[in-house]
Amino acid sequence: MHLDFKQQNLKLYIMSRVCELTGKKAMVGNNVSHALNRTKRKFNANLVKKRFYIPEEDKWVTLKVSTSALKTINKIGISAAIKEAKTKGFLK
């Protein structure tokens, strides 16, 4: 297969569906029919792409977070949530 110059330099970045603050990701389970037939399915995490302002660094940061992480941010603040995620190893 021959690719032209633009296609050769194109890099595809596929983001995984993982919360950047809590590490939540998809689970595997079953669809169960009325006749109890089971087929595999995925339960994806409820993720939202959201911008946050960090006053200590005076900048905006875009994070992909779960809705439960949003509740945590509302409760303890974005700075504390980022600090906690860094100690757990979810953020660099």
C-alpha cells in the first residue's frame, strides 16, 4: 500500500476511556436476555472532557474525568484532587 507524504506523517492518537484523576475504566460484563442467554458487553466509565482553572499555577487544564471525580473536585477542590491523583500515580 502506497501512502503519500501527508498520510505518512499523520500520527493517530487514540485516547483510552480512562479517568485521569481516579483511573476508572471500562468493565466487562454480560447482556442477559429474558431467556438468560449471556453475551459479552462493555460497561464504559461515564467520562466528561472538562476544563479546570488552577489558581496556584494561573493556567487552565483540560482533563478527561469521570462524573464521580467531578463530584470529588466540587467537594475538595481541583488542586487537592490533582495532588491526590499524582500520589496515586494517575497523573504525571
